[in-house]
Amino acid sequence: MHDEINVGVRIVEDLAAQPTSSVPQACGSVAATTAAYDFWSSPYFKPDDIRDGHIKATLERVKEHNIVLMIQDTTSIDLTTHPATKEIGYLDNRYCFGLKVHSTLAASIDGIPLGIVN
């Protein structure tokens, strides 16, 4: 299990360093790319496990503050020209396809991010 955690950390570091790159570009090698896809396919880790850990850590940080700002944002992910997309929703008109993401960021009164809550 320790090796899987190390792979997970490496994936996050690679993707965070190049957030607009594809997985193979961000990982930088065939071996690292294969490890990333194997990690995501692993029966040991599920996206809910990662989200649950983040939610718990965010709640602990929020408890340390008397006032917490909940900053909301909506963004559009335009997948109109992506070759692998089919039957996804419209964005602002019938010619643009993609999805909307609405997030809520918890922050301290000093503007320090505490985590995504929604």
C-alpha cells in the first residue's frame, strides 16, 4: 500500500506542475504514465476515498476559525472540439458542448484557502 501512496503523490505533483498538459505529457515517461493509469484503475483507491480525505481535512481547518468565507465560482469546461466527446450537454448555445462546474472554496477571513467544500 505504501508504494501506491507514493505513486499517488507523484501523480499529483506531476499534474499540478503542468495542469494544462495531458497525462502522458505531465508524467513525462511511459513508465510514469502507465503507473498513473494503473493507480486510477487500482481496487485499492477510489475517487471517493481521495475526496473523503480532503473533506475531513477541510472540516478540521474550518473548525479552527470563527468566521469562514465561502467563495463560490462557476466555470465552463468547453469540450466542443475534443474528439472523444459525444452526447454531452450544451454550454451557452447548441453549438458549444461541455459542462459547468460550480465550486465553493472555504477561506479564512485573511484569505487563506482552507479547502473546497462543494
